[in-house]
Amino acid sequence: MCTGRSGSLLRTSLWSKAETGMTDRLVCACNMVSEKEIVQALKKGATETPDIQRITQAGTSCGRCLMTIDRMVEDYERMHPRDPQGKLGF
């Protein structure tokens, strides 16, 4: 993910592409997990990195992608606030 002054704008652009299926950037090379798969897990109700790890196996080998996954979870939560009474869709 991009950082710096225009980082949030670029992240927003990446999220839009990830949600529409236009990008399939690899986030976890060890377990071959794409950005799209992580977004799908978030849409199903994952709310934190351990949920993503359990659902996709991303970040369960070497751990290099954990910061990226953390950032994706934070960005998703910021852009898609959840109803605290909502049900999980796993």
C-alpha cells in the first residue's frame, strides 16, 4: 500500500479496484493470498488480522505481510463502519 501525502487517495483507489475485482495484487507470497481474497474476507465479517489469517492463511508463514494486512483491515473498517449488532458471514 502507498504511504505519504497522497497515500490515502491512492489507497482509496486501490480499494475501489479491489472491491470491483479489477486488481488481484498478491499480499502474501508464502501462501499466495491476493488483495481480493482479503477484501472478500473483510466483506464476510473479518474484523481483525487474526480473522484474515484464519480465513485466508495470509500472514501465517513468514509474517512479512502482517503490517500490510493490518493496514488493509484498518482502512476497510474506516471506509466501511460496521454495525456492532451485525452478524458475521463466515
